[in-house]
Amino acid sequence: MTDPRDYKLDLSKNASSPQLASTPRPYLSVQFDCCKVYLRIYRSPDGRHYRGRCPRCGLAVNFVVGDGGTDARTFVVR
Ligand SMILES: [Zn+2]
């Protein structure tokens, strides 16, 4: 004999967005179309951007991390 009114569901405290704190070290896969070279670019220590350079011609790329941005992990640099 249970009274359904005794059930308390407090969901408000867990309503925050899920955390991805355990993500090891995010990186992007970048294809440099200039030299047809594929490279992984790791995130900067401050977590704000990804910086990389074409290993052949030295073309610099900088991807800024934005909130609500793209989930894409692979980019082509032309
Ligand atoms: Zn290049």
C-alpha cells in the first residue's frame, strides 16, 4: 500500500548539461589540400583553439573553439 504522493522526483539539480571532463586530449583531423598532407592538430592548453601548420609548406591554420559550434572533427584546408 503505497501512496504515490510520497514519491519525490527532484530533477532540477541534475539538469545541467553533461560533462565531458574525461575527454583525454581532443584533436582535429586536418587535410592540407595545398600539399595533400593529413595531420592531427591537438587543442591548445587553454582549450580555446587548435593551431597547426602544414608540415610541407608551413601554411598556418587556427581553428577557434566556439560553444555550440560544429561537431565536425575533420577539416580540409585550402
Ligand atoms: Zn602545404
